[in-house]
Amino acid sequence: MDGWFDVNKSKASDFYFVLKAGNGEAVLTSEMYQSKSSADNGIASVQTNSGDDAMYERGTSSDGKFHFNLKAANHQVIGTSQLYTTAESRDAGINSVKQNGKSKTVKDNT
């Protein structure tokens, strides 16, 4: 099964999306947006940029866990990963975003 985007509304009435892999695991979470159309634009940016390895910023948190950000051409963060215990698992998360980020399936949970 291919991945998909879940669009959600927070308790504060902001919108955000989560890219999920085919197994339902969340692999990328967006920032909060004030409008649904802005969240939709964020999804379009993931679809455009997810295949380009240069758009991934790999990092390590202060407690030694690994993470990544997917950035747009303007260097703005589109989405952030969860924290991983190893660099290898972080890289597997990046590969999952590369595979699933082109998905045209969007589930509107708002």
C-alpha cells in the first residue's frame, strides 16, 4: 500500500498534515498553518521536494537522538521527523518520505 497525507485540525483550530507510510506509520509532520489551503500548499511542497536528497537537513538532538527536516527551495522547513535512536533508522525515515512523499492521496480529517 502506498503512503498518504492526513490533514488534521488542532484544538487551537490550526491545520497540519502528517505524511504516513503505507503501513500507517507517521514519517513527517508539518508545522501548524492558519488555513487549510496553506496546509494543502505544504503538501504540494512535500510532493515537489521529497525526492531531492539535498532538501533534507539531518540533525542530532541534544540528547543524542537523530532527526531530519524536509525543506523547500526557499529553505523553509516543510516537515519534521520523529526522533530516532540511530542514524540508520533516521535515514530509513528519509527513504520512506522519498517513497511516499509523491502520494496524491490526501485524507481530510478536519
